[in-house]
Amino acid sequence: MADLTKKPYAKTQFSNTQLLEFSKCMSDPFYFLDNYFWIQHPTRGKISYKAFDYQKDLANSYHNFRFSISMLGRQMGKSTTAAGYLLWYAMFMPDQTILIAAHKYAGAQEIMHRIRYAYEMCPDFIRAGVTNYNKGSIEFDNGSRIMAQATTENTGRGLSISLLYADEFAFVRPTIAKEFWTSISPTLATGGKAIITSTPNLDDDQFAMIWSGANKRLDAYGNATEVGINGFRPYQAVWHQHPDRDAQWASEEEGRVGKERFLREHECQFIAYDETLVDSLKLSTIKGIEPTMRTGQVRWYENINKESTYVVGLDPSMGTGGDNAAIEVWALPELVQVAEWQNNKTDIRGQVVTMHNILSIINDEVKELGNSSPEIYWSVENNSLGEAALIVIEEMDEDRFPGTFLHEPKKKGRQRVSRKGFTTTYKSKITACMKMKSWIESDKMLPMSKNFIRELKTFIAKGKSYEAKSGETDDLVSATLLCVRQIQVISRFEEGYEELLGERLDVDVEYNEPLPIIF
């Protein structure tokens, strides 16, 4: 360690030239980066850092703004520039606590490795003495320290953070990112700085929310400001600002990674990375709206229309704090999302009561508008927990529920429907998924809820089926898939729907008139 670091509190004789250089570095981080910051190039080895124009702008954003958020393409040097600036900050700003939070611990260690390498390459008359030096942290004799951790809900909790650097923040699991930001923000409110950098991921995660707020830069008089309404200064750089990249490079790179990844990783567009059910380019254009009304926890997005047919689906859950129960409401023939509800602490009876209340609201509103015969269809998924929902429906008296309770259509060769509601199998799920995908991508089906759209962005291929990405939920999607299956049944006996919506759900279903199918 003696050869790699400067001993703490050591008395050193400086020449006039060295004192002048030290003074320049201390007062100007850009001078330090230009003259004393060394990096490891992947092919050229040890080289002196020479910032491109956009990297100079990036470092300026780091230094001259208390809060900065930067969105750059892949391999644009954002982490390298940050490593140099953090090293300068720690060595020349005494008594600072600097936290590096990366979406994975390996990423945090990689940034620390760059800082350690740059420190070891500095001459003794420039660098500070070290009291503690390891892979996860460095402590200097001026009282400053740098720590590197993976981003979790509790990262940084209890620390007095002087400077936070959050790397690739868009790729932290959304629930963790939200909790982390909620936890860390109060420590920054006392005067700390924050630097957030990332390539984009989802358009409604914590990074995207901060980025959006940072780009709202108009004062009360309509004049442009340097920082957004949340106090962050935004900065963006994409592939063509890198002097070593040209149109040929872009063409070759797009050929290697595909158009969607190129748009996300090099042009900084918010496009989902995983193989989503609905095309990610399509999802990037669907924004959703805020609810126009709430009744309890039910979110309403469209006014009730007396001419529309309404389809309601309940995907039940245990209601003990795990998975959400969800209810979705869609209107025909518009195929527009009307309302939704989700909760993970409402018991089965409460879930069914909520559905009953939604049905009653639709029924009463349609009648008030002058239609004495509302067309409402509803059902529940009857797998596992659905059996409990069916029992509650029976206890509450099915006839008291407005509308028609739809059930699984009779299959060829079967004499009767075995259970009420709809049973989800691998085949029925995939078929419904493909139908929903087709409708959304062809603009026949109009999602309105931001929560539902968000689930679509994390509803990805898993083996031969689709499900939520690890750590995410798909309850709203599941309830909508149940509505899709009901719509397919309705399309067989509502004139005009079959042509509008396309082919029926199951090719081996034998539909017997009249429909819907009842016991």
C-alpha cells in the first residue's frame, strides 16, 4: 500500500512549481481532469484523460449545479468523467462524504476501481494522504471519504451525504429506486449535492420522473431556466456527439444490436429492453392519462356512455399483502379502458364487493343517461383463489349483480360447463395475450391507465409464456386478459363485433346459441 498511496498527515516539501500546480487543481476541477487524471483505455492501456466537448459540458453540469441529471448513450464516458470529478471532490474538499450508488455492486466497484487507479497515478504533491484504502471505500486525511454500494432501499440511510453519485439509475428495480430516492432525499435537503447518470430504460421509473421534472424549465413568466422544477439541471449527449462515431458506425451498431436497442442505448429514447408482449416501440408512444374520477380506490378514466357495452374482469388474490387483486373495466365497441382497481390487502369478500360496486355504478349511470337496458358482462378467473370468489358471489346472490355473469364456453364434445367464470390455462393465456397484443398494436384497444401501461412494459417473455419481470406485477394485465376472453365470447353474439375485433379466441370452442353461456 505504501507504493500505491500517500501516507496520511505526512509533511512534504513542495517546490514553487508544485505549489502552483496544487493551487490550480484545488481551485479548478477541470484543470485537474485535464492534467492529472489518468484512465485505463480498453485497448490503449494507460492514457491521460482528454475530455471531448460533450464531456466538458458534462463535468460542468456535475460541478456547477447542486443537482444534475445526465442521460447519455452507452460507452460515452459518463462514469469515467464522474470518477475523475469524485476523486477531485474528495481530495480538495475536506470533510465530505461521497456515496457511489450503482444498480449492481459490481458496477459500484468498477467506478471505485477507476477512482483508485486515477489516485494511484497522481503525483504525491497533488494527492491527499489516505487513512483507509480498500475496494469498497477510501478515506483521506482531510476528513473526506468515498464509499461504493449497490442501490437498495436502505443505501445511504443514516449517513450525512455531501455528494451522491447514482450510476445507471434507470436500471435499478423501480420499487427499490423509489424507496431509495425517498430515503436519500432528506439527507440531500440539508445541503448535499446529487449527480444522477444513466442511459434510459422505462419512461415512468424514478429516473424518468426526475428527468421529466428537470426538463420542465420555465419560470412564472415563461422564461427558460437552467434547472427544472425539481431543482435538477438536465444534460443529454447521444452517439453522434462522440468524435469517433459516424454514420457508418451507427449503421453497423444498429445491425448488431437491433433498432430498438440502438434507439434506447445510443439515441437515449425510453424504449423497454426486454422482449415485451406488446412491441416496445409501440409502448413508447402510449402515455396514458391521470384518472378523471375516483370512487374509493377505483380509478376512472372514461365517462360512462349509454350506448356502450361494458366488460368487467376480476383477477382475485389472497389479500394478505402479497400479490394484488385487480379489476379492469373495458368498453365496447370502442375497446377503451374505462376503470381499474387493484389492492393487495383486501380480502376475497372485499374484492367481490368492490366488483359489485363497480357494476352498480355503471348500471346506474347508464340508466340515468336514458338507457333502461345496460349491457354489462362480468366474470372472475376461477383458478385456485377464484373458487373462494365464486363462493362469495353465491353467498351474495349472483342475481343481485348487475349485468351478465359470463362463463367459459363449452368445448367440443363436452356436455356442460364445469365451473363458473374462466379457467386460465397455458393455451388460453397465450391466445388471449396474442389477441391483446394485436389489438393494442393496431390501435383497436386503447389503454388509458399509466399503471396498466407500466405493467405492459414489464410484461415479458418467460419461457413459452409471458409474465411480469422479476420484482414487478402483472395483475392489471391478467384482469385485462380476462376481459379479452370475455370480449371474444361477446363477439359471437353481438352483431358487428366479430368483424371489428377479429377471430374468436379458441378455434375449438363450440358456441351454442343463445350466448352468453350460463348454468
